[in-house]
Amino acid sequence: MDRHQSLVNEYALILTLSEHMLTLAHNEKWDELVETEVSYLKAVEATTVLPIAEEISPYIQSQIRKVLQKILDNETEIKKLLQARMNTLSELIGQSVKQQAVNTTYGHFTQRAVAMRDQQ
């Protein structure tokens, strides 16, 4: 039972990190989210090395199943928030490219106008 409880504890840690990542995503703290993701991935990796006995009680299975579902729900929400952020960044990049094109065009026009004025 101790081994099983340690498995439940590991999944609980992953859930805690997942919830923290979701909070960071909601608050648009993207750098902190990436930093937390490193710990999250290490915690996920730690579950792969835990020995699991053949028999896991239905109660432990139920606990793990509930935690896993919450983790998956959080990941889905985080992905939605990240996609929205990517869309925003894509729009900003598009606006920046357009502004750069306008500036370049205006710069060429201004340089020509100055050159023509200097010739007069």
C-alpha cells in the first residue's frame, strides 16, 4: 500500500504543478509558466520509475483516475490559453510587418523627396 500511496502522492504533485501552471496561464505569466513546466515534466518522469505491483486496489485506482482527469482537464485549458496567446502574438507580428513595410515605403518616398528638393 505504501508504494501505491507514493504513486498517488506523485500524481498529486503533478496535479498541484498543473494547477499552478493553469493559474500562471490565466495571469499571462508565460515565463513563469515555462519555468514551472520543467518541474512538471520532471514530476511526470518520476512516475515512470515508480514500481507498481500487479494488484492496485479499486480505491487507489479511483484516486489516480480522478487526479489524472483533473490533470488532463488542466492541460486542455492551458493549451487553449497558449493557443490564444499564440494568436495574439501572430497578430502583433503581422501588424509589425505591415508597419515596417509602411516605414520602409515612407522612408524611400522621403528620401526621394529630399533628393528632388536638393536638386532644385
